[in-house]
Amino acid sequence: MKQSRTTVELATDDFLRHLREKNASPHTIKAYAGDLDVFAGYIGERGWGTIDHIVIRGFLAHLYDKGLDKTSVARALAAVRSLYRWLAQEGVVEQNPAKLVSTPRLAKKLPRVPTIEEVNNVLDGKMPEVASFPERDRLLLELLYGCGIRNSELVGINLDDISMSNEAILIRGKGKKERFVPFGGSASEALVNYLPWRQQLLATVKKSTPALLVNQRGGRITTRSVGRIVKRIAVAKGLSPDVHPHTLRHAFGTHMLEEGADLRAIQELLGHERLATTQRYTQLSVRHMMEVYDQTHPRAKAKA
């Protein structure tokens, strides 16, 4: 005989149906379905009136006992909170006891940023054999690191956006916000070297495009292609396989900060709306700053 479904199971079915109707991400629905199934199994026959924050804390402890890590437990708690929010909207419950339960404190994972020496090693010397269009690929890397721009901003650059006399590029950032970003001698040299090759390629394939960076068919290069190129060249030059275009943007901000640049100036260059976003780079650079402090400040070391 088929066992009747519990209160939580029935509510979960309705909640997931609601998410599908709202065109929620399939990944979100799948994750919520799994987490809420475990929650329903833990709650059993209890009704909403008997489930308080103590019970939900017990559910989290149950997940830890099963060997789940903090990230998985935090995701499960988020699923329960979302279920309760929907129940409140539907008038099934008046309070959300899951809001009284603290989210597990997750370790902050800061991105691994290559050192200045590591980046210089990638950019200096000849491009490796894996570079299918060495002149373009060098410019691509010089702009990502030399200007600190996003991948999407890089591929959006048009030839007319570049002012050689001012050594600056008009960058179209998030929310259609525009900013001018300077580029240095290395990027300028790479640009001058690349442009004749670009012109020759477009003449060969008989195409015209405003795009600065083009693919072998004469079209604008895509962000996906940029990601592949960066990874391929970085690995060939001895860097970790987890390097991607945004790694070079992080490196730009971190290295400028390490060399003494003002945080506000870095904010402007990166196109961050909030200074708090830029301040992440202070976390990336804290070890280096402590080393500099210890080595240079007259009061850093206690007297023997």
C-alpha cells in the first residue's frame, strides 16, 4: 500500500512547481529538490506548527553528521528558507523559523593571483607555438593585464575606440557605462605590431569589421575564444591551468596596489561602481603589505 505524502513533501511539490512556472534555473530547481527531499525525510510527519528554529538547527546538525561540508549545508538552509518564504506568501505559515538560523560561516576563497614575475614571464619573449595568431594574442594579453579590463570589454573594443596620441582606450563597461583607460608602452608596441596583420587578414578573407580583435575568419573574437587563448598560452608558459581572463584583471589590481597605487585610482581604472569591490584587492595583497611593513617600518620589530 502506497504511503501518503507528508505535509512537507506536498508543500515541496507545490513549491517546485511554482519555481518551474516562474522559469527558475533548472540547476536551482534540481538543487532545491534534492535538499528539500532530505529536509522532508528528516521532518517526517511533523506539521508546520511543530517546526521551529531548534528543529531546523537539528536538521543542519544531521547534514554535518552525514558528512556534508559547510557549502552544502549552507545551500540546504537556503532551500529551506526559500520554501518558507513561499509558504508565507501563500499564507500557509506566519513566520520563517529558518531566518533565525545562522548560515554556516564559509571560508573566504581569494583567487590565486600570479606574481608580477609570473605575468612578465608570460608576456616577455616569443609567444609559444600554441598561439595560433601570435600578434593578436600578445595584444590580447597586454590589454587584459595592462588595462585591467573585463573579457567582455576587451572583445567589445573597436578600432575607433583607440586614441594612439593619448595612449587611451574607450571602454564600454557594465550598464553601458563608458570610461577611458590608459595603456602603456608594451600594449602600444603590441598594438602597432598587430594592426598590419589585422589589415592583411581582413583583405585576404575580404571582410570589414570595426572590431579591434578579430578571429581567423575576419569576425569579432568571442569571450569564449579569449578564455581558451589565455589558458592555452598561460599553461604553455608554466602557469596554473585555472588561469582565465579575469585572473589578469585581478593581477592588474593587485600588482598596482602592491606598487603603491591609490585605491580610488584603481577603482576608476577597473570601472568598479563601489569602492568595496575594489577593496577585495587589499585582501589579496595583505601578505605582501605585511612583508613590506616588517622590512621597512622602523617600529615593526621589537628591540632585542
